[in-house]
Amino acid sequence: MGIDMPDARNLTIFYIVEPPEYEILSCYLLASIRSHFPGDVKAVGYCPEHRYHELHPGVHRAHELMGSEIRTFSTQDRFDPAYPHGNKILACLEQRDSDYSMFVDSDVLFLNDNTPENLVKPGHVSCSMAASMLWAEQSVWDDIYGALDVPIPTERYKLMRRSKGPVIPYFSSGLVVFPEKDTGNGRFPDIWYETAQMVDKIDGLEKKRPYLDQMTLPAAIRRAGLDWNILPEEQHYILGGKLKKKPLPEDREIYTIHYRNTQNLKDVGHMKTARNYLQEHTGEKFFRRLAGDDENTV
């Protein structure tokens, strides 16, 4: 009897759909997924259940046309105090039927053809180094790992943008690929949520808002019995900061840009790209028009 091995090609890409801004950006993201990933890659949008009734009808129509479902999740009493940045962790907790899932921030756009095999590595969580870590000194990891009773990793890596040298692993949570099944220590999203709750209770630890998701990601990977697969910058190219208003490099194939805001998207010349993707898959450049609304959006 053969071993049931997870299929790296069996991937769901999911993201947050929340009004007013993320409902717009999610439509561009979804259109870029449909433009650059194989057709059997699933796509799911998640909306906090208390905001679902606010979604514009054009968002529902765009997702319908592009074969993506919008699901809801509860945020009530999941973090205390409330932590909107933690919605990505809460969305990760939801059940999906694929072997692997990839959470992507809504302000991300795929620019070149890609495959799950470029992003998935069995036994690993795939993510990229964070752009910077300006919110704390490296000594903060003593408090975090001490509270978790987990050894500080021995590996050292340079941050993507601002780094005085190699640092204790600190990853972006804007693109995270993980196995869905329990790998022996628990399902990764459950461990991430548990780790975030533990770190959230550390007295005197500053900047837990808004960095709780990222400050707990490396420890959660290790606590789940997994390792990290650090993606090349081309797979998660973070804009802004010192790259503000600079064009994308022409000597590399950039698969994915994390543009952070629409002005950055315009500055690198890809606002039109986003609209063209949407038009290609829905017939309209502006999602509101899908519901008969002539109002243009970003």
C-alpha cells in the first residue's frame, strides 16, 4: 500500500476581500492569478463575516466570473485587543481541501507565468525575508523565544531591503505557502495562531500591533516541526521604502510584486497591467461596472 504523499501541484491561493480597499485590490490580484497560474490552481477570497454585507456586487460578480469563491470567517474575540492584521492568520485557520495553500496579501500582483512547484517545498513553509525590521533591536528575540521556550534559530540571513548584516530569521507574512495537513506537531495555521496568542501575552513587549503576525512566523514554523524555504526575491518583490518610484529591474524576471499601495503600483507602471488583467477575465477594467455602476475606481 503506497504512502499518500501531498501533491505540490494541488494548491489553493487565498487572500482577504474586505471593503473598502481590499475588495478592489483582491479583484486585481485574482485576475493576475488567473493570468499566470495553471487553471487547476484554486483561488479563494476571505471576508470577515461582519463586513460581508458591505461587499460591492461587482466584487461578487468578478469572483464568479473568475471562478473564485468568497468565504467568511469570524474575527470576534479571536484577538484581544482586536488585531486586523491578524485576519491573515484567521483566514489560514479555515479549512481547505488542497494539499498546500498560499496566503497572499491583497496588495500583491502576479506579473509572469508561475507554477506551484516554484513555490511549494514539502516539509517546509515557503516565504521571503522581510523588507526591514525597524520596529525593534535583535534583542527582542530573547523575549519572544524565551516566552515560547524555543531556542533562537542559529541561522542568520540578510533582510530584503534594510539590513546591517545577517539577522535572526524574520520573514514577511505577505506571501506564505504551507502544507494543509497536520505534519505531526499540528496543522501549521493552528500552531501559528497558538504562537501568536502566546507572544501576545508577553508583558512589556512593544510593537505587538501591527507586527504580531510576522514576529511569530519563524517560531511557528519551527514549533510545527517544519522548516522554512526562503523564496527568491523575484517571487515576492516588495516595493516601497528605498525602492519608491524606482522601476522594476530589467535584468531579472519578477514574478510577483507586493506593491503596498496603488501609488507604488502606478509608479512602476503596472496599474494598467492590473486593469488589463481584470478586463481580460471579466470584460471590464473597473469591477464596479460589472454591477452596472459606471463609477471608476483606482
